[in-house]
Amino acid sequence: MRSRSSCTISLGEMDSRGPLPAVMPVDREEWVRKLHLSHFINTGTQLRDLESVGLEAGNILIIGPGPGLDALVLRGRGYKVTTFDIDPLFNPDVQGSVHDLSAFDDQEFDAAIASHVLEHLPPSYLDQALAELAMVAKFTLIYLPVAGKHVHFKLGPLLPGRSISLVVDFYNPFNKPDPLSPKYMAGQHFWEVGRPGYTKRNLKARFENNFEVIRAYRNHDWLPSANLVLKSRKH
């Protein structure tokens, strides 16, 4: 096991790289009490993506457990689950920031899940977080927010289980992220898919430094989510 560290950092604290990873700048007690339809869609999607790489059981690390639905369902399906979060309010099994997973052994997990987590991380820590995820798990599921408003056109079913689907995103392509300040989602997100410097092509290149991209797709049941199923290059 690498040297263990844990922390709780308030928004606004800085180091030489800029702002430090911090808890969400929202009413977290109110946030954690609420369950939306998107939580159930997201949990079901995680289960499907795990099964798609042959993991119908195994040792799973959940980064950012939120209200706890993901862990509850996966444990109920027979997975061994460890939760990890920077915020003690969410009662994680291990506390810390995703850019430092030294609390865990290399290759300790069959899969890690970071669903709508990395956009909360200051950009200077993103590549380090990706490398850490690739180190501790064979597979990683990363789900990311898509910038703007979304329109979904769907025709079908044309055949059983088949339809034609098109999603169109509307956002300002010149609204550039600020590496020192979270500008989006009421001050929660430093960046989003589609923003300058964070296009699908740019992000794919960053992921491929540490992962093989098995699947990258838009979640048509939850339009603001772009999902990736990744396999570590470190194992």
C-alpha cells in the first residue's frame, strides 16, 4: 500500500498549481437528501457498463458516492464496494481527493467509477487523477457533464430494440473555462465536455495516456452525461 493521506479542503484554498480540490460549494446536506430520476438512470447505467466488460461481481471503488444509491445497488448485486470522497458528509469508507489514491494498493480494484466527479476537480489535477484511477483499477467508468442545453430527436422503434436517435447540444463555444475558478453549474464545474480545450477529441487524447477507450457514448436516457468505459494501460 502506498502512503495513506486524507483531507478536507475548503473552497478557495490554493497551492502552487492553483485552487486545491475541495468540497462542493452547495448546501451539501440538502443535496445528499435528494434523489432524482437521473440518479436511478445513472446507477442502472453503471451496472450495465460493468457487466459489459465481464464484471458481474468484483471489487469496486466508487469515487463520489453522493446519496449512496450506487453503492447500495451494487452491493445488493454482490459487488464488494469501497466508497471514496473528499467530503466527510457523505460518509465515505476512505476520505481523500481523487488525484491522490495512495490509500489503495496498485491493481486493488476490478473497476473504479467516477460519475460526474472529475469536472469538480481543478484542471491542473485532472491528468494526475486519471493516472491514479488507472493505477488502482483494471477498468474505470468515467461519466462527464456535457455543456449547454440539449435536444433529443428519436424515431422508433423501427425494429425490436432499434431506433434512430440524434442529440443536438446548444452552448457558447467561446465560453472558455477558467483554470482558477469553477464557472459552470452554479460554481461547481471547472469544465464540461464541449468547452474550449475539453472537446471530445481533446479529452480522448488525455484519457488514452492511461487507458484504452473501450466505449465512449452519450447517455440518451440522461442527455447531460457523456460516458466512457476504459481499460487501464498500467496492468
